[in-house]
Amino acid sequence: MTAYKYALPGPPFNFLGHMSQTQNNALYAWIKRNSPNQPLAMAWYQIRANQLRKSAGLLEQYYATKYPDPSAPQAMTPSFQKAEWQPGPNGHFTYVNGNDQLSAVNVSKIKDYYRYMMQRDDESMFWMNWLRNHIERHEDMANLHNDAAIQVPALQTELTAMFGKNEYQNVLVDDITTPVVGVNNVSLPGPYFRVNQLDQPTAWELSQFSHLSSGKAIPGTPQQTGAGS
């Protein structure tokens, strides 16, 4: 991959739809090196989620029973919703605004007198929701690491098979084993296609824009028509 400036073979593996055999091998090596860590990572996220539940429970109990004054508590509960928002059966649209800016100005003036009290309430709600959000995130990460042991090998098998099919060769570039044959059966330095569109065109790509044309399909590649035909 030394010939390429933008098609980087290593992490974070940002392929943008194109991949070379060198990049694929690097990805598989990275997966093999990190696969033994999946059970440990899953256990870590599960433990962390349970720890956050304890913190969230204490925090929510405080805001529900003793906030801000135990003698006159102001009950508060998290507003965090696990279910995603969905539109109603009639779809969703915003209402037409009238002269509601006047009432908004009035309310803002009232709230300004209680600014610090309301900021305290706002921060309290934020931290309760923040903890619940992170509990869900850690549980999701634990599930991902648990599923990786089954899903990743199956996906690797599919990707490996794609490298052997001609219809994928312009995005899955074999830069290791495929012999490159240009027009008039002239051997060229490979591969056929560049991996990243910002890289320089390959010798085979340049040959397709030359004035030479063999009139034949190039072995192992899609049917091409020379610029001079």
C-alpha cells in the first residue's frame, strides 16, 4: 500500500466503500487480535451498568424524597424516555405560531426572578437523565460485544467471498494476487483499480483512456471500451 497516499491500511479502517486486499488482511488481523477481548469487554460494560444503576438509584431517591429540603421536599423524577419518539397515526406537523412571543417574554421575565432556583432544578434533571442514558449505553455495548462472537465471523465470510467476484472488483481491490493485463495483453503494474478516488489512477485505468483498443474484454474485468473506439 506504499503506492497509495489516501488508502490507509490500518485503524480506524475508514474505507468509504472501497477496500484493498491489503486493507482487508489488516482488518482481519485486527479482529483476530481483539476477539479474545470480547468477553472481558462485555463483562466490563455489564459491571459498569450495574454500578451506574446504584448511583442512579441513590440520586433519584434523593430528588424524589429530600430535594431541596428534607422538611419540605420537592419531588422530581427523571424525564428520560427509553422508547424513541414516533409520529402519531396522522403524521406530525408543527402548529402555526400566533402572537405567542408576548407570553414567552412574560414568562421569561417571571423565570428571571427565580433563575438560580430553576437552574438548580435543571441541573438536577440533567444528571438523573444523564445517568439513565449512560446505563442504556453500557448495556448496548455489552450486547454488541456478546453478539460479535457470532456475527463478525459470518460477516467476514461474506466479505471474503465478495473479493473473489468480478462485480465487486472496482470497490474490493485485490492489490496482492491478481495479475493485471492491459490492452493488447500487455502486463501492467497492478492493481486494476485505485482504492481511494483521491489516489493517482492506476496504470490499468490510464490504459483505458489511451488511444489504443484491443477490441476485447480484459480478462477478469468488466467489459471496457477504449476511448478511441
